[in-house]
Amino acid sequence: MDSFAGSVAVVTGGASGLGFALAQEAQARGCKLVIGDIREDALKQAEARLAQSGEVLAVRTDASRAEEMEALAASATERFGKVNLLFNNAGVFASGITWEVSVEEYDWVIGVNQRSVIYGIRAFVPRMIAQGDPCHVITIASGAGITVNPGFCTYSMTKHAVVALTEALYLDLAAQKIANVGVTIVMPGMSQSGIMSPEKTTPGALEAEVGRRKDNPVLSALEALMTQGVAQGLPAAELARMVFDAVATGELYVLPAFGDDNNRAFANMVGAGRANGQNPYPPVLEGLLARLKEFE
């Protein structure tokens, strides 16, 4: 897609953070816009701001539910007649210890981070194929989709899963000779967003459990480090521009704020270790734990 003018873009988790930045960039590139978000108040506020710059449809959407993603696709198609860009952006992060996180919390994170992408593909890709015009599916994964850190049991698991899922989508489209639908996987490093505030969307039944994660000194220090990194990270608007540029040139991967030497070395160590059966993590963990002492 070398031109976005007149296209219709759908963004899940579009009411704030990177999702809102993607929505603004879509408008700047000439797109009509559909945003979905689970938070009604935030959605209304985002709709009001975005409506000042162009046509926008806001649909209250729980992306972890298949029927609501299908309803989002139906609403977008009914309003605008088509969908050209799907940004599978909805996501949550809360650190945890693998054996302490409840099944219910695992299910919550899997639903938002992983199943939402499954449901997005199933709801939108058949419509895109039937349209026959240029379309693109963008999955907002993470650098945590190719690496793992302590405390990332739910997050890295789901981000690894959606990287593989979206790669499979790319391969299936190519093998089936479907040329009008492109695919891009976004794997950001530290970038400015609301990812460090899971309390905004935590289900009521999980609020106490999610809140207790910071009672663990390692997790507390880890999240303090990450919060600092996010606050000082790549601005969301710049990240959104990089994503659209990658879509325009047909790139499968884009790694905003993750392509520096340190992150590249970490990812290469993990990939090579997996491929060669060699454990890459001891030196990485040693360095991370030493850094976390600054936040204890």
C-alpha cells in the first residue's frame, strides 16, 4: 500500500497510547477511521478529538471476545463499505511469576494479547480478500515477542504467539496466492504508551491479584525500570509514522526502539541459542539483576 488516501483503517485499543497515535497517523495519511476500545469514557474522548480531523467511527469493543471483534468488522463495513487496514493493537502487561499467576490472569492476558489477534484475522481477513483491493494486517507485538525477561511469563508468551501467528498469516496468504493483503509485525522496544498501567483494564475479579505483583521486590524493581524506560522511550507519534512507512514499503518486520546494538545482540543471542541448543540467558539475567538494584 503505497497510498493510504481513501482507505479505511481499524485500530483496536485505539483510545489511548500507541493505538491513538496510530489512529491520528491514519487520519494524517488520508484514512477514514474506526477505533475500538473496551473503555467507554476513553473511547468517547478519543472519538471527540479524532472527529476534529476527519470521519471516525468509535465502537466499544472487548477485543478478547470473538463476537465483539466480528461486530467491529461488521460495523466498520456497514459504515464505510470496506476495511483496508487492521491494526491488532489491543494489549496489556502485568509482570508475574510463572507459578504464582492464576489461571484466570493467564486467561485474561491471553485473551487480550493473543486471542484478539486470532479474532481480528478471522473477522477481517476474509472481508479483505473478498474486497480485492489493497489491504494490510498489522500486528502490534513487542520486542518481548522474540526475547524473554524474568516476570514476563504472560506477556512474552502471548507476544511470541502473535509473532508466529502473524508470520503464519503472511505465509498462508503467499502460499494461497492472495496478493492484495499484506502483513506487518511491529516489535517495539521502549516506547511511550500506557502499557505500564494495567489497572486501567484489569477485570474486577483480578484487581487484587494484579495489584500484589509489586509486593515482589524483583517485579517491583523490574516495573520501575520499565516505567522509566517507557517514559523516556520513543514517542508514540514517531513509532506510528515508522509503522505506516513499513506498511507502505511492504515490510514484514519493523522494530521501533528495538534495533539498537544492545537489543539486537540480545535478540540474536536468544535466536542463536534456541537454534543451536545453547542457553543464552545467564549473562543477560546477571546484567539485568545488577541493573535492578538501582530500583530496589
